[in-house]
Amino acid sequence: MGVNINLDGKIAIVTGAAGGIGLAVVALLIEAGAKIIAEDKSENVYKLESQYPGNVYATQGEVAERSTARRAVDLATEKFGGVDILVNNAGRSFPKAFLEIRDEDWDNIMADNVKGMFVHASEAVPSMIARGGGTIVNTDSISGLVGIANLVTYCTSKGAVSLFTKSLAVELAPKNIRVNAVAPGVIETPILDSLTPDGRDVLRNEGAKEPIGRAGQPEEIANVILFLSSSLSSFMTGAIVVADGGYTAK
């Protein structure tokens, strides 16, 4: 007998929803029955409203700005009645040699990858408490678990995400709110496209070096996020679920 994940009646906010892992998460959560507030800094996020009419409402803004987070929660409350699931997915990479990193590079990565999760969680949690509980899933990275050359800012930010996840899980457990994270390895997404013209090829080549022999696909990470968003993971909180093709097993 197959396992059916049912999110009927659940309301989710997904950040970084316009592409890559976030776009795959929206599709899976909709398939499971959830209603979605899709957030992204790209105006492409509004295409999801026509793709999933009545099931998705979109909002655009910078993830680290509290006004963006508040707008997403307000929209979820207005359209659907509140927030049950928060998928803190938005973030970006920043490959650069340590001695070339500028102050603004550091500040921008910490804002996008860490502060964004903080402001969205702090805006969403009161609604979850009012609804009797909820689930937060953060997109972490293996870069938060191991050191990687030329990724000092990114690794540091994702290390912060790992401890943010664990600390928040301990604090919110009495409120019936679970907090977990998925730590992907090399995933074939557009994340490097803005930094290098051969970004997708770079990811494929790096993925081929791992034990599983390939880069992962966004849908494979979205499957983990769906699991962590559902009651199937009801005894899990503070977990960092690694999905990396065997990278950290070596």
C-alpha cells in the first residue's frame, strides 16, 4: 500500500518560489492539497497564480526585509485564514576567494540566507500558534556542515541556518511547532547562472564526482521538504536531513 501525503486544509508560505527547489516545492505541496503563498524577489512568481488559480497567491519582495515577510503572512491570512507551514527556501550562493570578499558581500549573504529566515519565522509563528501548531522547513546545505574553499560566506551562512533550525526547534516544541531543515548537496538549479555563464555545467560536473554519480534534481529535494512538512515526520524536530548524493558519507 502506498503512502499518501495529505495536506488538505494546510496553508503554506514558500520563499524563493519562482524557480529551482522552491518551484518544485510549490508543485508538490499543491498536489498534496495545500494552499500556497508563493514569494520571490522575481516578478516571475506571479506566473504561479495563473498556473494554479485559486490555490496560489504570489507576493514579490526582498526576503530579508521584514515588510516582505509580513506581507506574505498577511496575504496568507486574508486569502486562506493563516499559516500552517513555512518553507524558508530563498537564498543564494556566493563563490569567491576569501581575500576578495568585501564587507557588503558578507552582509548581503547573511541577510539573504539567514535574516530572511529569521524575519519570516518571527512573522509566521504567531499565526501558527493561533492555529494550534505548525511546521517550519529551512533549506540548509551541506555547506553548513563541512568547509568548502572559496565559499566562506556561504558556508558560514548555512552553518547559521543549521543552528537556527536546532535552537528554534527546541524553543517552539512546546507550542506544537516543528522546525527541521534539508541540507542538499549539488543540485541542478539556476543558482550559479547569474554568476557564471556555464553555471549549470559546473553543477553537473561537480555532481558527477559524488558517490551517486550525478547532481540532484530540485524535485528530489522538494520530496524531502514535502515529507518534513507533513505528519509523516511528526516525531522529527531540530533535524538536518542531508540529501547530498553521498557527499558527506566520504
